[in-house]
Amino acid sequence: MNSPTPDTTEQLAIQSESILVLDFGSQTAQLIARRVRDQNVFCQLVRHDLSAQRIKELNPKGLILSGGPASAYAEGAPQIDPEILDLGIPVLGICYGMQVMCRALGSAVRPGNSGEFGHTPIQVLEEDALFAGLPKEYAVWMSHGDRVEDLHEHFKLVAKTSECPNAAIKHRDRELYGLQFHPEVTHTKFGKEVLANFVNNVCKCSGDWKISSFIEQECTQLRERIGANRVICGLSGGVDSSVAAALLFKAIGPQLSCIFVDNGLLRKGEREQVREQFSDHFKTDLHVVDARQQFLDELKGKTDPQEKRKTIGRVFIDVFRKEAESIEDAKFLAQGTLYPDVIESGANPDGPAATIKAHHNVGGLPEELGFELVEPFRMLFKDEVRQIGLELGLPENLIWRHPFPGPGLAVRCLGEITEERLRTLREADAIFIEELVAAGLYREVQQAFA
């Protein structure tokens, strides 16, 4: 069983300190990384079987073994390289990660008398750096059927629940910790504090990874890589591409050319907003392509949603390619690819990753057009990109804009796409969003549309 996590570790070398999450297929593995980054420490997911030698080369300050859906004792269940436990690096095993670590050191893992799923009171039995400053008893979130049955001679008990006698453990001689509960989820009270204690008290991280320093570091790297060449950035009007364009403009200024394709499937006023922000405010070289009629002509008579999507994607590439070819000396194409896109698409060839889903902005377009790819946010989460946008002075109404699908209003328009149907849908959507904003509810929801 392979984890859906690519070994995107080539980026780690530039970080002064980091935490690695070895992903065993947990649904909350990305959340672990986010919680660690909240402590201003760089963190990323790598495959569960990353070798001890590779980890030693990367020199992280700590390792976290995620949960996972398998049984640690089952044939073919994913395991760690046991030598990672001898590197002298602090390790925190969470749920399945704890069980795998314990088995590697001789402890038995078996099915529990009854699984624990949901809130469970935990009792902390002794003082420890992992639970420093926390109450002796509070509610945690359990989600397991198996449990560690014996601690062997290596581990000592730190906390327990009524159904799980070994809910938190620590190695007697090394900085190896195990938690049967999930500190990364909001359901666990003081879960953030437990992870913060691991990062700060156990791993001794200084917490110097900040968005402001990332901006300066990334700008320096972009200038070094791009040199005197020109970069094309495709603007969609959304958060990711807009912030990417703003960062590139800060890094290389007039060497940036942006292309915005009006396919006639946009939200109300989107074209005007993009023009105002990137032509008037940032003074970028903005190419606005009016391809509304071309898209409508190609979509005429098509009613199948998948056929409409494919048509829109094909026409977009044709339109974008034609405009890109008119820009002289362009060598690079910038995209707003995010870290979850990379993880879920299994885009990095170095890891045995399973693809969860394909993403429109991971590969594909650069290969079609023959450009080198620039992805400044490839290792960042969405909320971190929003922070960068605010630091760069982008307006809040753009930064907090809801996601919008690549095929635009076409996916919300049943049957054949016509100009009249699009006009009606666009107006209805605009009215709905205006009312949400007026009521102060727009930022309270992740997605809203008519």
C-alpha cells in the first residue's frame, strides 16, 4: 500500500529547520503539516518509506508519523525504515504511526477489546515536555480499532484512557513519542498545544519560518532562475494566480507578462476587476483576450458536462497558445499551483505516490506550450498564499474570494450553453453574492454560488 504523498523533498534543502510528516495515507496528514507551520516551522509530507539515509541528508529537526487506515500487523501494511528511529531525531507517532513505531521496537499491536471513535477523556499520568502546561485530564479525539498491547522494555506510559491503557507513551532513553489520539484535529482539546510542545520543547525549533521571509527568499530565487528572460502568467481572476502574479511582479517587474482569457463564462465584472488590479494598479504587461464568441461557437449544441469541460479546456489552450506566441522572449510560464495540488495529483516522480485526483494546474499546459514551469507556491497551502497576497498589498475582496471552477459558469448551466442562459446565471450569482456580503456572511462560508 503506497501513501498518496510524493517525495517532494528537493525543496527542503533551502530550509534552515523543518519537520517531516511521513504519510501513511491519513485523511488528516495535511492538517498535521498545517499545525506545525502554525509554529513558524516549515513542514511537509513525504512518503512513509523514506529511507533513513535520505532523512539524514535532509536533516530535519523532527519526524511525525501520521495515522493511516491499515492495521500495522496486517500483511503488506506500510512500515517505516526502522533505522530512522536510530538517527537521534525526535519522532512523534500518531495513531497508526505510533503503532508502527512500537512494532519496529518489539512491542505488540493487536485489535482492541473495543475500538474508540470520538471524544474520550484522557488522563496524563506524569510530567512531560509533550504535555507541558496542559491539564491532567481533558477530552481527545480517538479513531482506532487496534492498540499497542505492551510497551516492551523501551517505552514508559505517559497517559491513558478507560479503553486504551497506552494512550500516550515515551521512549525511556530517546525522544520517541507515541499518541493513540489525534492532536491535529480540532476535536482534541489542547491538540494544537501538544503539537506545539513537540515542535518547540522536544524538537527545539526556533520558529523562524515566516511568510515575510518566504517572500524575500522566493523573490531572490526567482530572479536567479529567470535572469533576463520573460515570464508569462495566466490570470484567472482567482486568488492563486493573482497572488502569483503579484509576487512575480515584485521579483522581476517589467519582465512579467500576464494573459487573461475572457471566455464568456466568468463571474460578473471579473474582466474589469483583473484589468483594474493588474494593468492600472501593478502596471503589468496585461494581455486581455476577448474569446467569448469563440468559446460559445465551440460549445454550441453540447449538453454533456464532460464534453463541455473538455471543449473549454481545448479552446483555452488554443487561445492561450496563440497569445503567448505573440510575446517575445518568453521562456517561463508561471502557475499558482498549491501544495495540496501536488500531493493529490502525485505529480512528483520521486515518490511511489498514488494519484488522488488530477489537477488542471499540475503539468499539462507547460508541456503543451513548451515553456519552463515556475510555481512559487508549490510548497504552500491556500491560507499561506492568502497571507502573501495581503503582505503584497492585494485587496481583501480579491484575497478572500471564493473558489471558481476552471470551466466557469458552464458547469453551473444545465444543458446547452447560450449567451442568454449565461447572462441570467451571471446576474443571479452576482445578486446572491451581493446579499451575502451585505449580510456579513460571505467570509463565513467556503463556497457560495447560484
